[in-house]
Amino acid sequence: MVKQVVSLSNQSILVTGAAGFIGANLVLRLLRETTGSTILGVDNLNDYYDVNLKHYRLGLIEEAAKESGSRWQFIKGSIADKSLIDSLFEKYKPSVVVNLAAQAGVRYSINHPDAYIESNIIGFYNILESCRYHCVEHLVYASSSSVYGGNKKIPFSEEDKVDNPVSLYAATKKSDELLAHAYSKLYQIPSTGLRFFTVYGPAGRPDMFYYSATRKLTDGEVIKIFNDGHCKRDFTYIDDIIEGVVRVMQGAPVKTTGENGLATAPYAIYNIGGGQPENLLDFIDVLQKELVRADILPEDYDFQAHRELVGMQPGDVPVTYADCSALESDYGFKPQTDISHGLRSFAEWYRNYYLKG
């Protein structure tokens, strides 16, 4: 697919969810590699997980901003606040928008549906409305591998039908894709959605399995392994995710005219996943080895005594597996980081953050 080149220097770039795992790492990358830009970050700093971790990430950004050739500006607020989003677009006039703000988590959505409608639906609608009335070169937004639901065809392709979500979280992400397509078609907003597959790495989300399992093991608790261990996940290291996002930001869908003489939607969807599903039990074995190697747990730790096989949880799926051939074809990139390297980086960060203060 032909792309319109978008420069990331001398631009106004809005990143929502800027204190989040992916958002903070994206901002750090932009501060390192752009010049003359204003990087505007928005985040409501909610307490879905430890807010101290979000402040830690913001601290890393503040330090990086001191050495950057671009300017960093942070605003605490929610994308569900329409007046705030309208005012930010009016003041800063971002030409590139990356919407990463969202209420995440499949299981959390079962008992907290309001949070998902507010952030993932209303919040994204506010972003789209502001893009409608301002000249935006490229809107990039986070979707999720959850949209594939219980799809039995693997690997998952962007061409697959995804009309049967198995969680509210997945339903909101599929809704975002539909809303983006409608706005792209009606108002010619170049838009690209990214379906992320199980992102992990240093300073990640504490609710993700690799992170929560580490906390439980260090506290001597038992980790629950769902579906009796018969799960496979396409784990994607954070650096690979950021590389993919940055490449996509610089290549927007081209505005074209269809055979009927009407403008087509400058719109695209891509998977970003490791492309190598890992059995959950194998993943746990690697994690345990890296926790021992990093001196987080002793060599004689009884891992078997701290495991419990349990059934599948509501909203979960047995397998995720990304077909990233479209991303590789259009942007020349395919995630490469193996879980041994990724979990080693996480374990070393975890030791320094929690055990060394």
C-alpha cells in the first residue's frame, strides 16, 4: 500500500496515554529522535494500577526532555473531557495524533464496564471530532488483538472477520476501528489502527501476567495458570512495538478516489505481534530462569509448589497469533525480539526498581 511520508520533526505531536507503558516509551523515542517538535502528552493518571509507576515513567520523560531537541509538554486530564481535548487541539494544532489512552484489561471490563465506555468510546470519539475540525496529517490509534475473539483461523490476519468479540474490552476496540473508518471516509482523515499483541517489557503494566506472576512469586504466593496451561500467546517486546508505531506514524494512508469518482477512506489496520506464539508454560519457565539469574529469587526456589492450574477465565481466548506480513510489506519491519531477551530485560529492571529502590 502506497503511503504519504509524514515527518516527525518540526511538528506538533499529540500522544494520549503518555504515562502508560506504550505511551511513555513512544514519547521517550520521539524525544530522542526528533528536533524542533512539540511533544504533547495527555494522561489522566488513574489508579487502575500503581500510579507511582506512571510517575516513574514521567520522570524518565522529564530527564530525556532536558537533552532533547524537541519540547515536551504534559497535561493531566482525560480524553473523555471534550472541552479539554478541543482546547488542546485549538492551542497546539497537532499534525500527528497517536491515541494510546484507553481502559485496558479483559477481566477488569467484566465488572467495570463504565470505565471502558468512557475512555475507549467517548474518549476516542472526542479525539476523532477534534481531528475532524483540524488539519491532521495522520491519526494513529491503538486497537488490540482482542478483537479477534475466539477466531480459530491462525495466524490472525487483518482480513479476518472480527464481528464476534468475547469481552467488552474487545467490543470497544472493534468499535474504535469502525468509528475511525467512518471519520476517515467522511472527513478524509488519514487513519491507521494498530492491533497490539500482548505487549511486555521493563516498567510494563502490573496487571499483565508476567509482571503479576513475578510479584506473587517474590511474595511467596501461588500463581494461577489459566486453561490448565494450554494457552498460547504472541508476546511482543515493547521495543518492537515502539519501532512499529514510529514507522507507521511516518507513513500515512494516501487519499485516493474510487472508481465511482468518490473519495475513498485513507484508512488502514495492522497487526503488531511477535509472530511466534509461546506456550504459557514455556513462557513461565523462561521467566523463572530469568528471575533466578537476576537474583530476584534463589536458585532453590520451589516453583512447582507455587503453581496452580485453573480453568479458562471469562473473556480469555486460548491462542493469539499475529500475521504481520502486511506491516512487513508496507513498512519493512517485523518484530524480532525473543522472550529470553525480553524477559531478561524485564527481570533486570524489576530488580533495580523494586529491590534496589
